[in-house]
Amino acid sequence: MKPPVPVAVFASGGGTNLQALLDHEPVSGEYRVAMVLSDREGAAALERGLSVGRDAYVIETDARSLTDVGRQMLERLADHDVQVILLAGYLKMIPPAVVAAYERRILNIHPAPLPSFGGKGMYGPRVHEAVLASGVEVTGVTVHYVDEDYDTGSIVAQVSVPVRPRDDVASLAARVLKVEHQLYPAVADHVCRAVAEGVEPSPFDVTHFDFAPVTSHPQTDHSKSIEETERT
Ligand code: GRF
């Protein structure tokens, strides 16, 4: 059996998607979260990683050049032989040197059907506010490759999530987050399996993606979800 692919999870907030990835890790054995990285000292995601014995780092980005930040990130990633980076509510721009070193090896999850409701400034509750204001009956979750801009990389997987007539931002965000927690580990498996085999990942077939029924019940730990992001 092939060893799991070492991955890094970058997160700025609560890290419920990181938790879903950690929980799924032993189920598939396709990846192992080798390190967690944040731009914020107090990010709850760091504690989630540390509590299960993973290395966790803060790389500050304020008042630093992307070149400097990128150099430090690449050192940490090399220390852990990271093959794939999973952004899970990471706030900041990924430095060009990291994007170049991990071309089509960086994924991001976005709580809406990109290219709608994405881009700089579309973060946290704003995404769901925009969805509700638009009057659409269906929103979604997108996993995409990361390039040097916000939410513009090619899409790897996208699933729909219904908007219900009585939804508010909290109920919609909770329903979407529940789907994120199922989709992201499945896509991580898919991409890491291909990386382990040395092939380019094929498009992720969502028709074989068996996600649990979506309900309108809010997540019990939703308070730990991200409060403020620039990249969502
Ligand atoms: C998620 O909604 C994700 O789609 C977005 O940021 C949020 C992170 O939530 N990129 P969490 O920190 O994983 O709870």
C-alpha cells in the first residue's frame, strides 16, 4: 500500500473543514495532514492540529512582502515534504512562489457556486448574504485550484445546495458548511490518489459523491467557523 500523501492545511479561523479532513484521514489513508499553517496566532485551527499531534505554524503576513512570506512557507512545506496544500478558510493571498511551486497542487473550498458569489471581498457571511439577496433557489460549494488571484482557479468539484424560503444567513451557512465537510475530504482523497500515482487528477465526478442528506439544522459547533476572511 502506498504511504499517505503529506498535505498542509492553511486556515485562519475556526478550522471546521480542517477537522473534517483530520476526521476523514484514517478512513481513506490517501493523505496525512502533516502540518497546519495560519496567519493568526489565535486561530482555533492551530489547536485542532496540535491536539492530534500535528505541527502547527503561524506565518505572519502583515507588513511583509509576499516574497518573504513565500520563502518562509516553502521552507516549512519542504520540512514536511508537503505534496498538496489545502486551503480551508485561509485569509491571505498565496505568494506567487508558492503557487508556482505547487501548480495544480493547491486547493481551496468556497461556500458558493463559483464563479458566482466569489472574488476579493466575498468572505464569511457576505457570501451567503449575497446569495440570499440575489434570490437564487440553489447555492453550492466549490473546490478549485488556487492561482494568484481570489477564487479564479479552475474548478475541481462543485455541488449544489438548496436555498430554502425561510433561510437566513446562519441557516444557509450551516447547511452549506455541512456539505463542505463532506465534499472537501472526498476531493482531497481524489487529488491525493492521483498525486501518489504520479498522474494529473481527473475531474472529480460529483455524481458518485454520496453526501448525507442536507438538513436545515445548524451545526452545533458553528460558532467555531470563520468570522472574518479575505479569501473564503
Ligand atoms: C468555509 O466556509 C470555507 O468554504 C471558506 O471559509 C470557511 C472556513 O470555515 N473558505 P472553517 O474555518 O473551516 O470552519
